[in-house]
Amino acid sequence: MTTETNIPSLANLEYVAYIDDNGEFPAQFQGKIGVYAIFNQEKILQFVGYSRDIYLSLKQHLVRQPEQCHWVKVQTIERPNRTILENIENAWMTENGSLDLGNVENKQKWTNPIDAKALMTDEEKAKYQNPLIDDLVKMKLIKNVARRVEEEILAVLVARGLKTQIRFNPKLKEDGLLDLK
């Protein structure tokens, strides 16, 4: 257990593969409270966050930023304590010497649902902006865009060897959003 005065150095923690040799997420973090640091393939720090369930948070980050999530370092604590979690998070960002990673400039890409509307092709945009189509047709178009983006994300993850099942929330697709269920 970590206390406020016992903040572990990020450099001293072990790297854990985001997707193990069996194609699974690191199950040891399921239901665990703590702080995590996400690294890209070259082991360059990309994002630092904290969660009441590290496993679920790591899964969310993987679908939102699959190309950035290759390694993770984690420090767990026994009971939720926002002060301790934020102190560790801030210490790790300071230790890294950079506060402009995903935590500042691109935080919404790491923490918010994927907005499939922003990923529309020119053809999809033209159809969507057609003044002759009604709201139902627009909703179906947005849902299809979300499905296309979902398929692209899943294809990247399968290519990386992921075997863990990923399920997106179907209700959000009507709004053009992708988030895990």
C-alpha cells in the first residue's frame, strides 16, 4: 500500500505489456485502485491517470489510443484516496519532466468517448450535410460511421494480437460515439 509520503518513482516500477503473449490484458489490475502510466512501443511516456478499476481504464485507453498503448507501469493502493492518487500522478509527470503529454494537450482523446463524427470521410460528410435527408437517415448514417470506426479499431487490436473481447456500448453509436460497455 502506498501512503502520501511514500510515492514510488516511476523509473523504479516494472513495465507490463499492455497485451501479453496470450493476447490478453494484464488481469492482475482488475478491480485494483491506483495510478498508471501508459507508454508507447518505444517506452516513451504518453499518459498518466488514476482509476478505481485500472483494468477497465486501461481497456478504455487502448480502444481510444491503440497506437500509443504498448506498455504500462502501475502503482496500486488499498483504498480510494483522491489526494494520494493525484500526488502520485503529479509526481510521475514531474519525474518525466514533461507535462505536455496526453495529460494536457490531448487529454480528451484519452478520457472521452471516441467521436466518430470527427472521423467521417468526405463522402459521409456530404451525405450527412445533404439538406434533403431527414433526421432518421442522419442518425442511421452516424451509426454506420460509428460501426466503421469500431471495425477499424478492432482490426488494429486484432493485428496487435488482442484476443480479449471488446464490446462497445451500442446505444452511444446513434450519437456517433464509441465507448466500451
